Amino acid sequence: MPAVAHRGRGRRTINEINMVPFIDVMLVLLIIFMVTAPLIAPSVIDLPSVGKAARQPDQVLQIIVGKDETLSLKHKDQTSPVTLKNLAQTVKQTQVGAANPAVVISADKSVKYEAVVKVMDTLQRAGVARVGLSVQTVN
């Protein structure tokens, strides 16, 4: 029931919010959280681990993406330029005869992400099974 104030001749209601119950509820919640916070054990997060291959690859091909987005294929200390169109065919020809081949993509840090994704997409569409990314910068 609203409070009634007497002023002068008439009676009118006072439109105010009673803050006491609100403060009581907030204090009770504060005490509950203060008591239960130390009881909660910190949760353990299971982070993914690096997978370990059963054995090292027999042959590693390195695709280098240069600063100007040119591609080159490095195999057995020999580097040869290659285009994106014939990249899959060149990689497949180079991998012939290798039992456990792997491809590593190395890119300069100033190269657009899109260029690296295009190389990865081309290799995936060609069916290259093992593709990795190099974490070192290319000079």
C-alpha cells in the first residue's frame, strides 16, 4: 500500500522506491559469494598437445611464400620457382616414390594471410596429406 503524505488540504501518495529491501538482498548475496568463493576449486583446463608422428617424414618439401607473394619450392637444398596453378602438380611429382612425404609452408611475416591460405587450399584440393606451417620467418 503506498504511503500517504499530509500536506495542506489534500491527501496524495508518495511515489518513491523503498531501498531498504533492495540493500538487504544485495548484502545477503554479497555474504553468500564471499563465503562460497574460497570453496570453489580452480578448474583445470585441458589444453591440446602437439601430436607426435609415429616417425619422421622421409621427404620434406618446403614451399616458400616470398614478400611479393611469389612461390618457390625447396627440395634437397634446391630451390625452384613455381606458380600457384602448377603447385599441386609439382608437389605431387616431387613426392612420387617417397613413402612418408611432408610439405612445410614458410612465409614472410609481411605476407597477407590470404596468400598462405590459397597455398594450403591448393595442396588440400590436390590430396596432399601432411601439410605443416613453419614458425620461423623467411629472410
